[in-house]
Amino acid sequence: MSVMPESAHLKGQPLVSSDGETVGTIEDVYVDPGTGQAEFLEVKAGRFRPKVHFVPVAQMSAEGGAVKVPYDKAKIVEAPKVGVGAGGGELTGTEEATLREYWAMPPQESAPL
């Protein structure tokens, strides 16, 4: 899974959870290279020890200069940590499968494990 080149309009926008909490700032959007479909938002959260979280793009909405997702903040910050972050890279098939399982997304058939 790689970064979507036309994701610039989402970069830098705050991500807001379903419980109205600002989780962090969107760093990038990851797409499935086989389908070209956006799959995950890469979100950086925290000032002193920032952490990177991956959140599904499904059901997101852009409203009032922020991106809202249908997940509460606790679910987002407890998501599995994967090896990429800081605005670039690719998810391995194993990392993608781990995120898909956590977020109850269907498995991606083209993702190599």
C-alpha cells in the first residue's frame, strides 16, 4: 500500500473522532496500489512524543476544515502500530492485514503476506 499522490488537500487537516475529539493531524493518505482506492489516513497525534495512527478512510467526511471519522478517539489511539509514518512509505502486506483485522475491514486479496 502506498501514498496517494493527490492527497495534498487532506494533509495538515485535523482528524476529529465520532466523540468530537481532535485526534491529530493528517499526514498522508494510503491507497491500495492494485485498486488505486484510498484505504487509510495516516494521522500524527501528540506534541511531545508524537505517535502515528492509521484510520480507515471509509465513511470519513470533510466538514468545516476538519475530517471526521465514525470512530471514537480511544479506538483510534489503540489501533496497532505499524512501521511506517512521518509522511511516506508503504504498508507491508502483514501490516495492512493487521490494520484491516483491527478495523473489521474485509481482507485485501492482493495484499502479499
